[in-house]
Amino acid sequence: KQGASPLPRTAMSNPPGVAGLPPPRSSFLDKCKREPLVPAGALTTALILCGGLAAFKQGNRQLGQYFMRARVLAQFGTVAAMVGYAAQSGALDVTKKPQWLGGSD
């Protein structure tokens, strides 16, 4: 047959590491289920930002500044969650000294 693959159907599912091909992409919802703190932090940051902008629009500078400071803390928490998930998954090698700190490559 022309166009038929010599590989069995199960081998075409592209498991990780087969023939140097990357693993199949996971969906956005799968990532949200595995790493729930990241989308929650992003949503929290966006809501705080909207509250701050609304406060500035109403002329309440003090409340606006409070919201902007809270936004920075929410962003920090989101980035910390991202780094934590990366370290947990093994995508981040925390045992190796960075090259810019005098580590070897």
C-alpha cells in the first residue's frame, strides 16, 4: 500500500524519546490541573491590577497605590510558583552553579 506506515499503530503515538521526537503536547487545561497555582496567581494578579486601575480612575491615589503593591506581591507569588513547579519537574537544575557565578558549563 502506498502511504501506509511500516510501524505499528501504537508506535505512531509518539512516546517520549522515540526517534528523537518531542513528546506530545499537553493541553492548557492539563497544565492548569498539574500546576494550579500558576493560573490562580495570574488571575489574582489581573484582578488586583483591575482594582488598582479602577481606584486610580476614581481619583483614590492611596487605594490605587495599595492595589499596585498588592499586585507586585501577587506577581512574585506567581513567579515563585512557576519556578517551584519547574524545579519539581526536573526542568530546573538547582544543584548546578550558574556559569555567571563561576560554575563550569
